[in-house]
Amino acid sequence: MAEASASDPVASAPERGRRRASIRLRITAAALAVVTVAFGVGAVAMVWTLEQRLRASVAEQLADELAALAEGVDAGTIQTAALVARDDDVLVALRAPTGITVNAADASLLPVPPTAEPIEARVDGLHVVVVAAETSQGTIVVGRSLQEADDAVRTTAVLLAVAVPLGLVLVGTVVWIVVERALAPVDRIRARVDAIDAGGLDMRVPTTGSGDEVDRLAATMNRMLARVDGGVRARQRFVSDASHELRSPLATMRQFAELSRAHPDATSASELADVVLGEGERMHGIVEGLLLLARLDEHGGAASRSIDLDDLAHAEVERVRALGRTVDGSAIRAAAVAGDARLLSRALRNLVDNAMRHASTRIALGSVVRDGRAMMWVDDDGAGIAASERERVFERFVRLDEARARDDGGSGLGLAIVREVARAHGGDAWIADAPIGGARFVLELPAS
């Protein structure tokens, strides 16, 4: 199915949806929602509290003034004429049995509170708070306008109605910028990873070393890229090694078959079968070794079970003796490790087979645990290996003696498998001089 072009509206719609639902937008929207609720609740609470406090303050002042008037009337220090003469913002009405005395026309409209607690009322369209008290002359009812308090509350509400949206805009802008800056490294990581193709797997994402979440993400991406790079390189090396090494046996079989067809009298079917079987066996060994190395390259670690290296060593001693070769196993000591018995047995057998190919008369096996490390070695009394070549022999398809290695069935992968198995178990393989005159191959692993 053909890929949709970048201009395809069907293909670009999901991308537009992802942009609309970006993390930055979601974080900003969530922050604004929370701040809006907080600001809204705070503004309403502030206006309500201010209104209650202002009205309570007016009621308290009016109650104090009522108490002073009632006390003056009872004591005779305040006369009715004085009440009538008041021209301030307090409405006063003295309701006596003989009639009502007021200081203003609106005062006659003041309702009488049923209790001593102040009440709010509308007097000729004016919002007032009213309190009353009983005196010897009758009931005094006083009221005061709440217009100033209401104006203050309205002014505060208007200011908050302007300030809250401005605050939301400010918070939204700050959150948007902060999130954008916080996510900028993530976007750079995404762009860098998106630019990496099969030919650039050695590229890595830059890290800051700050240790924060973004830096840890970059480090994780680098580890992932390293694993992918390692897997691709392992497969490439497998293909390269296989194509290089399988070419020779295939060429041998083809040449011998062509010779047999062109000159039937020069060879026999039995000789042709021997060549095909021999080269086929060699190809089988190469493919098996390459597949094992590819698995070790790609997966690295090995299954972890308790393995006794001394048991593996004794089994190899019995096998070598059954082949009629001289072998010394007196140095084998108990050595337990955690690992894969099949892989470790394969590695040891490769060392033993290598020693038998190069030994003059005998080989020796040994094992020991020392300083938390389990070591198993195979000695031969052959010509040994020069110090300058001891690392190179662990490379794939390296043969220090090409002709003898081919004649004896060596594929050039045995020692490479030994080292990879050792490293898959957290150890290593190396070479030293053998006490019996040749080379000592040592397999060193963490002891369990």
C-alpha cells in the first residue's frame, strides 16, 4: 500500500490532532483550570467576607449609638427635641404611646426588629441596617444606610472581575513558556532520534549531566541506541563472517563436482562423497558457531543456574581419555559458578579440542576458586602462543596455523566462542604460559 503524502489531509489530520493535544497544551489547560477554580473561589470568598465585615461594622457602630441614645432618653439628658434635630446619616424614630417622633421622613418607615439583633431592610429604596431598644419614653428605632459598604463591595467585585482574568492570562503565559522550555530538550531528543537511520546508529543523544528526568531520558535513549547498534552490528558481522567463511567449502565442493563431471575417470563417487561430507561438516560447524556467537552478541547475558565447573572438567577428562589421549586432571578442584551449563560446557570443550590439536603428547585440566573468582584452565605441551598473538587468537576466524587448523577441522570460531561465553557470564578468557611447556587457556568467572 502506498504511503500517504505529507500534504494528504487524511494523513495530516492525526498529526494535527496530536499537536492540539500536546503535552504543553494539556499542562497549561490543567494549570489554568486549577488556577481558575482557586481564583474564582478566592474572589467570591473575598467579596463575601468583605461584605459581611463591612455590614457587621456598620451594625456594631449603630448598636453603640442606639445604646447611647437609649441611656440618654432614660436619664433625661436627651430630649425629644434633640432627637428630632439630628441631621446626620442616622435615622431615628421614637415610637411612644402618644405617637411617633422622627428626625427625618424616612425614619417613620423604619421597621421595628422583633429582637435586639440588627436587621437589614429597604426604606424608600435605601438599603439600611436597623436596630431598636426599649426606653422609658417608648421604643427607639435607629437605622443607617449601607450604601457606602455596598459601594465598597461592588468596587472590590469589579476590581477582582478585571484582576482575575488578567491573572489567569499571566499564569497561562508563564506556564506555557516554562513548559515549553522544560520540554524543549525532549523535543531535541525526539528530533535527534528521528534523524537516526540504519546508517547512523552510532549517533547519540546529547546529555547535560544534570541528572534530572530529561537527562535520564537522554541516557536511556542512548543505552537503547547502543543496544540497537550492537544488535545490528552483530547481525552485520554474522552476515559478513558467514559469507566470508562459507565461501571456501562451497568453492571446494563446486570445484570437485565440476572436476568429477568434466573428468569422470579422474575421481570416483566415493571420493566426491567424502569431499562433500567433509566440507558439509565443516560448513555445519561454521554455521553453528556463528549462530551461537550471534545469540551471545545480541542477548549478552546467560541463564543463571548453579554449575560445578569441576564436574564439567571431569567429564572432559573422561572424554579425552576415551579418545586415547593423555590428560592430567589432578589439579581439578571444586569451583561453583552461576550460569548456563550448555554454554560453559561448549566453551570448555572448545578449549580442550584446541589443546588436543596443538599438544605434542598430553594436556592438563584444572580448576580453583580464588578471591571470589572461579578459574578453569586447559594446558597443552605444544609450541605455545607468542605474547603478541594472545589477544588476536580470540578474534573470529583467526588461525595462527592456517593449514593445520583446516586439516584438523578448526573453523576459527572456537576461541571466539570461549571468550564470548565467558563475557556473557561476567568473566573473561585469557592465555598464559603452561607449566608443561605450551599454552594455558584460562576461563575466569565470578564464583557463586
